[in-house]
Amino acid sequence: MKNIKPIMKKEFIHILRDPRTLAITLFLPLFQLIMFGYALSFDINHIPAAVYDSDRTAASRTLADNFSSSGYFDIQIRSSKMDFVQKLDAGEIKVAIIIPKGFEKKLLVGDKAKVQVLVDGSDPNFARVGVGYSSMIINRFSSKVMSESLYKKGIVIKQGIPPINPNSRVWYNPELRSVNYIVPGLIALIMMTVTTINISVALVREKERGTLENIIISPVRSWELVIGKIIPYVIIAFLEAVLITAIGTLWFNVPMNGSLLLLFFSLIIYLAGTLSIGLLISAATESQQVASLSSFLVSFLPAFLLSGFVFPIKSMPIVLQLITYLVPARYFLVIIRGIFLKGVGIDVLWPSLLALIVFGAFMMLAASLRLRRSLA
């Protein structure tokens, strides 16, 4: 322990005296959280659309108004001119609602009235959501028309038209706010990226300045160097995580339903593993530029693409699913979302926590062995 304290003190001094590192450590995570928190959203509204009304009757205008007032579509064109192909090709609209001639007449006599919905499938996410929203609006309109028709015949339907009334409930995120899903994931992503880059530069900086020679001639074991280097960054990153967690809950109104103690304990384990990755990279590189780029590639890309942050792991090819087991953010995402949204405890999250502990221990051992070779 007596060898670890001087290394910790020295590293704190380096951090405080290096404005670039201090700025990255303190302000970059906040900037990333706010920027991505607003920019990343899986809620799709205001889809550019057009209504082509060949019927031009009260019923067709009412249906068009339902699309316009739903909030899901921005009706940019309302016309009887069938130029939707050109508009879809040009990307001016994503959805075209085509109401054929005779629409109202068929409704009045009880026949099936067809409405065609054309969707731009070049963006599958827009396409799926656009089809879903369109079907919902048309079904509501159809139910209302049927209710009014039956009412005129003296038949009163109290519970609506469908004979089966589904009672759906959404748990953990009742409002289906994508920010509730994104912000906890951003905390995991930002913490891994920033901490890995920061510490990877630390050892390389000492190599470039020649101060590493002082450590080599001192009686410091490699594991003491690893711990002494990691602890200052764990403390700073922990304080940063507390701050961005507060911003996530207070600014973005993400619910915190679980234990803060369990969250921060898991965070420390997670940071130990990610910081060890950075030390391992710094031991294998000779310049700060190479260390920074390598750390970004090793931390950000896997955490963003292979952790389940954006893309469901079960939807990936089997080879990529196997690779995700090597990404610590995969396990921490399960923990942080479970604590934030579900309010679950250690009885549910222990497999992911155990995986983080094993990963962190392995990476610290690997970093220690690699540093031993560097100090030899």
C-alpha cells in the first residue's frame, strides 16, 4: 500500500495540472449526455406524408383530418392529383395515403371501403412505424363510422365495435419514452469511452516525457502500478457518474426505481474493468495519438454497437452474439436499466454483476502482466 499512495498522488497531480485531461474528464461526459440525450430518439413522430383524396367528400376529408391531427404525420400535401410516385422517389414524403373515388358511397351502403397506404421502405424503421400508425388511425376511423351507422339503426354499442377489447399494459416504461431507455445506456457508453481514453493516455504520456524511467527504477510491482493508476480515475469517474446520473433523473426525468447503492457499487466494478482496458492499451502503444485512437475503437464502437444499447443482441448474427460476451457494457447495461426502470435488486442482477467482476479481474491481471513486461 505504501507504494500505491505515491502513484495515486502523482496521478492526481498530473490530472489537475493537465487542463486537457481535466476538461475531457469533467465536461465531455456532460456534453455527450445532453447531446445524445436529445439527438438519439426512437420515438418517431411528424412523419412527412401526403393525402391523395380522389373522393373529395365529407368522409374522405374527415379521414384526412384524422391523419393530420394525430401528431404522428405531417401532412405536407393534400391533393387529388396522383403524383405520389414522384414525391416518394424524391424523398419529400415517407407515406402516401390514397383515398379512392367512391370511398364515402361504400361506407354509406355498408360495403368495404379501401384506403391504400404506400410507405417508403428505404428506411425500415420509418416504414414499420408508418404502417402501424396508419393502421391505427384507419381502424379508429372505421370503428367510429360503424358505431354511427349502427346508432342510426337504433343499435347502441356501449363498449365499442370490437367484440374483443384488449387491455394492454406496458410495464417499466408506461409512456414508452425512448429517453428512459437511452439515458441509462448513455451513462454506460460515456463512462466506458471517457475513462478508457483518459487512462490510456496517462502511461503513454509518461513514456513520452521520460518520467516512466523513475517508476522503472523504483521498487514498484506491476500490480501496484495498475492499482495506483486506476484509483484516481475511478474516483473522478465515479463523481462524474453521480453528476450525470443526477442530470439524467432531474433534467431528462428518467425514473430511478432501484437502489443507488447497488448502482454505484456496480459502477465501480465496471470502471475497474474499463480502466484496465485503457492501461492495457497504453502499455502496448508508444504515442498519445495512437493510444487515444485505439481506446476509442476498443471502447466506443463495441459499447455502441455490440452492447445492446441500440441494436438488440438477439437480432445479431450468432458470431456477433458470441463477441458481445467480451463487451463489459453489455452486462452493465442490464444492471443500470434494471435499476433505473425496473427497480430490481441483486437477486435478479447478480449474473451480470458477477460477469463484470470476472471481466474486471481478468483485465486487471492482463494489464498487470503487460506492464510487467514494459517495466522489465
